[in-house]
Amino acid sequence: MKKIISLSLLLIMIATFIVGCNNADKSSSNLGEFNLDNTINVVSREDGSGTRGAFIEIVGILEKDGEGNEVDNTYEEAIIQNATDAVITTVQGDEYAIGYISLGSLNDRVKALKIEGVEATSENIQNNSYKIARPFNIGYKEGLSPLEKDFLNFILSAEGQNIVLNEGYVQVKENLPEYKVGEQEGKIVVAGSTSVTPVMEKLAEAYENIHPKVSIEIQSTGSSAGIQAAIEGSADLAMASRELKDSELKELTAEVIAIDGIAIIVNKENPIEDLSLNDVKSIYIGEITTWNQLVK
């Protein structure tokens, strides 16, 4: 009788062990080595970045104080990076990091989160279901040269906007005119946003292929620096990944060339898939500081 009881107990212990192992396997498959108790490492862009300017305005991080002055409430412990690729590299290398980048620059090195259950795609920007989106602008002074005006016409033509679409952005409008090719030569200097740079490089390459005597120099310096360069005359065209400020519009004319989303990115090992806009704001102002606060 004792042998039967002992054997029964042994079988129960083995069964319990097997079940426990199976539960552990399920848990690890969901979370891997990710520890939800860890601090969220917030990654932001630098002051003057058009992506940062658009992001803090859309998400509600930019607020006005009692005197009506705008205040950027970005978390003071945030890691500051001065280029899109630097944000991607930081998030790729840090399991507990979160950042934001141009949707057009998104690649498989990181994971984009859904916002309010909506994926960051050009289709969802076009149908207005993805809410973190902003315009790409070109800024220029009055009196464009014939070459500069022709390049802008190319960007806003059917051919130019097809490049915008192929690069993952949303076209300014449909049914645009075909580009009329004429003789062009000379040099154009375009300066500004690191987010606009990738699509501008494609546009410049296509234009130079049509016009072999044209050279387009692109300086990826940040939106505010590019705008200032255009105002001062050291650049012919400014690239801005935000709306131009009233003070800037006194000096320059702005033309929207594309609509871009801002993707919220995390490390590919992060199990989080979806955040609300309020979650994003709370992270970026330092109210939510650990990943377990986001698990509902």
C-alpha cells in the first residue's frame, strides 16, 4: 500500500513539474528576457528638429504657461539625438528604449508601435486614422531662379509626387500635371531636415538624371538650421519637417511637398505593441517611467 501511495505521489510531482515547465516556456515565449519592471529609456530629438517640433505639438507635450509662452515639457532625463538614424541606432541597441522617427525612415532594425490600435502606414495617414502626422515643407525666398523654380515644379509634378509615394510618404494631391522637360543647368543648395533628406535625395537624383548639367547639393542640418540658411542666403531651398513659424514666414514662402507620419519605435524584443496618444505623452513628460505601467 505504501509503495502504491509513494508511486502516486511521485507521478503527481512529475506531472506538476511538467506543467510548471510548460507555463515557464509560455511566459518566456511572450516576454523573452524582457523585464517590464525596467525603466523606459526615452529618446528624443534635439531642439530645432522639425520632427521634435511636430511631435511635441501633436502629442501635447508642448503647452503654454500662465503668460502664454510655449513650453516644451519633454522629460529632462531623455536621451537627445540629433539625427533620425541616431534615434534608430539607439533604440536598436537598447531593449528598453523608445523613440520617434519619420515614418519614411522606418526600417526593420526597430519596431513601430500602433497608436490607438492603428498602424503607422501611409494608407492610414491618408485616411486620417493614424494621428501622428505632419507636412514636409520647402521654404524659399521670393525671386526663385528659373532653375530653382523648375526643380520645385518637378517635385510637385506627377513624376515628383510618384517618387514621394514610392518612398512611403503621402502625396500632396492627386491628378497633378506632368513635368515639362526644358533645358536646365546650374547648382541648387538644399539644406535642412534630416527627415526630409531621404526623399529629397531621391527627388534630386531623378531631376539630375533628366538634367545632367544640374548639380543639387543636399545639406542635412536640421529644419531650423536649414530655414536659417535659406533666410541668410547660404541655401537656396530649406527643408522643414514641420510647419514654418510666423516669424519664418515673414522671410520665406512655404510649400508642402509631402505628408509624413511620425512612427513611435521600440526595440524588436519589446513585447508592447500598442499605445494610446496619452501613453506616449505620459512617457515623454516623465509621468510613466517603467514598462509595467503600460501593461493593462
